[in-house]
Amino acid sequence: MTENEPSETIPDEPELRRGTGKPPLGHRRRRLLTVGICFAACLVVAGAVTLWLSTKASIIKAELEASAQLVPRLKANMLQNRPSEASSAVDQLRRHTAAARDAASDPLWTLASAIPWLGANFSATAEIARSADDVANLGVAPLVSVYDSVNWDKLMPSSSGTDLDPIRKAAPAIASAAHAVRISGERLNGIDANSLLPQIAGPLTQAKQQLSSVVDELATASDAASLAPAMLGSDKPRHYLLLVQNNAEARATGGIPGALVVLTTDKGKISLSAESSASELGVFDPPVSVDPEQERIYSDRIGIFMQDVNFTPDFPTSAAIALKMWEQKKGEQLDGAISIDPVALGYILDATGPVSLQDPQMLVLTKGKLPTQLSGNNVVKTLLSDVYAQIKDPKAQDAYFAMVAKEIFGALSSGKGEAKSLLAGVGKGVDEHRVLLWSADTTEQAVLGKYTLSGSISGPSVPASQFGAYFNDGTGAKMDYYVKRTVQLIQQCTGTDGYGTVKVRITSTNTAPADAATSLPAYVTGGGIFGIPPGTAQSNVIAYGPAQAHVETATQDGNQVPFGAQLHDDRPVGTLSVRLAPGQSSTVEFTFGKIVQHSQPEVVVTPTVQSLDQVVLPTQSASCEATG
């Protein structure tokens, strides 16, 4: 081949087919093969990842279910005082929650959490697993480790006192556990269940509910552990004014505080001394200073007579005034106040067993006409009815009340009774507002104010939609033993303006015998000295609505009547008087409107001689149709 001859070109790749613009067939086949291989590889990887995630999901599900199954066993071991078995259950619980957490911490699981839409389900599951493990390690395990030291059987009062050091030492661990569980609950509450698959949203909602309950219980245990030692006299003796409320003459918190006793706690040992009475303290002139808002509702008698300090349903107010009165007349500064009524004393007697009343002074008082043994079955009738038939002198009646309280608390302080039933009885009294506690120490009171035990009408212990129905005797006698009441909330349909309306319906019946004017002692009927016919019962009925609401109308037996309208700590208050002859009933309804709270309403009532379930009837809700 010469230089001038054209060279022959041999292409490295097949030539494009003329006029088609397409690559040669071989090139296209290689490209398709490459894509197919990549796609197949992706499918294999995706399948492997899916299988891996599915395996991890199965592990998480199995481990969390195993954890849940251990909880009832753990509770039973703790309630039956089996610490070694409880510790074993905790070890198993921790192994299961750790395995669930490890599975949810897998790198692929974490990557899957970033997938749009589906990723939220992976992250929610991981948070549930982490929270379960935190609760097991930071909440449950520390509690079980100190459980034996806070064994309530060992902490109950006894004649020799109680060693309060174990509960003092356990307090930090309980507080730490409460904090850890609360933080876990907050993390779960931050997850929006509405964006999750039902398989995840359901367990998440259940976990939130369970943790919410545990958070409240642990917070209570932590507060109790921090307050109990000092209030039971671990550092120095504490002295409390014990107000024994007499439900036969109603006051908003229960009854007239006729009998007064100083209760002392010293290293867990309880003793009673300095028996007195409201009548012995006499009249306070000038009156003890009273909050002007409450004075407008309940008059200045709150600061003039010990018998009337609890016209207001706010026990912190009543207790503070009572202590000022005691200090003025007795020259003694006390550390707080405790209130209890005969029904709650009956709950204690149910746990301790009967007490014998063999004190010679008491036998002289009763002249052998009252029981020499009191139990949960007869203490209410004896203290609120029989005593007035057999003891005519009011001072002697108060003395009898004080001596009975002393005997019952003596049985309590000597260690009689089983801890579980005693705590259940006192707890029932607290739930029914029959047992109340106030501390003069502002730090302690701030903690007590979070609980029903404080008897507050405002603050953290009061639910947003709480109503109140309270009663103050207007007869000046002991006729409330015969007055039976029911209280019911009637929830109306929400208005187009978005505000709610609720009626508080209160029905009162005088069950005294028709001949009460002559058959009952004059001390019980009042003998007409305050202008109320003997046998007739007059009550001042007070209804509270939730904060920011308005009390709009009041009716009695279906007829609109004038009433008093006031405010107490931003809560609307309606008041009116009801007078009942023997056998007569009357129904009062207060209507509260402009209610901004949308939670389920509930009502607190003055404790009476009746059981709470007989007084508070189920809320009646109107049948409302959606509009719009």
C-alpha cells in the first residue's frame, strides 16, 4: 500500500446503522444486561434489608411482649413482700428491654427511620423500645432495690416509734426513678400517633397510657418519701392541731370542729394531748384576719369562732385560721393541722379492730348508756346521734369526742392492725375528703397542695373541670345527721359560641321523724333558739364552678329563685338557703355557663354521714347533635 492510497478503516465498535441514529445491537444488549444486573442486585439488597428489618421487628415485638408479661408478676412479688423474687423478675425485665433496644438501635433500622412517611413508624418503635429500657433500668430497678427498706409493715407506727431512716435514705432513689419515668413519658408524648400505621399507633397509645399512670404514682411516692420523715418527727417532734369534725352539724369541709386535740409525732411515734374544744376557745375579738374574698361569701364569723373556721371549703384557709386562734388562746405555735371525721375514724377501726372505752372518766360521762367498745360498725351512730341522747352537756359531748379520738389514735400508734388495710382505710378517707392535712411549713405545703389530701379549692390538686357542692348548717344544731343528699352534674350541649353549660343539681331530704320536735333532744333540733322550728333543718347550699365560668341562674323545685353570686380564686360561687321540715325534700339547681374547659366534669362534695357513692350520682349528659 502506497502513501497515496486510501487506508481501510476498521471500526472498534459496530457502526451505527445508517439513518437510524441508534447504537449497534451489541452495545444495547450490554447496557440492558448491566441495568438488569443492577436492578436484580437492588432487589436482592432490598429483600435482604426488608428481611433484616422484619427480623429486627420480630425481635422487638417479642421482647417487649415478654417484658409486658413480667409486669404482673413483678407487681405481685412486691405487693406480697417477696423482694428476692421481685429482683429476679427485674433482671429478666431488663434483659428483655435491652434486647428490644439493641434491635431498634441497628444501623439499618436507624436508616429506615429516614424514609419518607414510613420512617416515622421505625423511629416511633425505636422510641418505645428505648423508653421501655429506660423505665426498666432507671425506674423499676432502683425502686425494687430499695423496696425492702421502705416496707410499709416496718414503717407503721408502734409503741416504740418507727425507724424513719430507711425511707429517708430511699428518697433520692425514688425521686430519681420518678424523674426518669417522667422523661420517658414526655418523649413518648412527643410522638404524633396520627401519622403512624395502626400496628404502631396502638402500642404507642397503650405505652403512653401505662407510663402516664406510673408517672403519677411515682411522683406521689417521691413526694411521700421526701415529706414523711420530717412530718413524722424524724428530726424533732412535730405538733399538729387535730380537728375532729362533727358531720351532724355540717360545715363545708365536713362538720363543726367541736373537739380539738394536739397530735404529736416523734420519730414515728404518735401521741395525743391537750384536749380542748371550739367552745372553750370562745370568741375572738378582734377577729382573726380573713381573706376578704372569702369573708364576703362566708361572713366574718370565720375569724370569730373556731366552730366556723371551715365555713369555707378551702382547708388551707381553715387550718391557718385555726392555728392562729390556738396560738392566741393557748400560747402554743403548732406545725400544722389535721382534720378527720367519724366516718374516717370508722375506716381506721376497720383496720385496727375495736377499741375499748374503759377510762373511768369516760364511764362517768356516759353513765353506762353508750357502748364500751367502738368499731367501724357503730362509731358513726354513737358519735353523731347516740351521744346527744345520752350526754346533755355540750362540753361533756366534746370531751367524749376527744377521748374517743385519743383511744382510736392510741390503737393506731400502738401498731394494731395490718399495714395494707390501714393504709387502704386512710386512703379511702383521703379520697372522700374526710382526712385533710395542712403544714405551716410553706415548702411542705407546696408539695401537699398537689394532692387531694390538702383540701384545696384551687391550685394543682384541682382538675380544670371541677365543680363543688358544699353545705353549712343553718339550724345551729345537729340536724344534718338526718339530712340525706344527692349531687349530680347535668352537662348541657356546647353552644355555638363554643362555651359549655353545666347544672349542679342538689337534692336534700330531711329524714328526721315526724315528731322530731319532741322526740329528739333540744340540743339536736336547736329548740328554735335561732328562729328555726324544732325538727326543721336549714342548710346553706354552696355550689362552685370551674375557673372563669359564670354562675347564671338558680332554681328551687323548678322555680327560679334569687341567690348569692361571688368569686373565690376565680371560681364562680352560688349560694342559697334551703329549709326542710321532717320528711320534706327540695331540689336546687345552679346553672354555670361560659365554661371554657372541655374535659369531663367532676364534682367534689362536703363529706356527710352517707357513703360517697350514695351522694354523688353519675353525670347526666344531654344528647347533642352535631351542627354545621
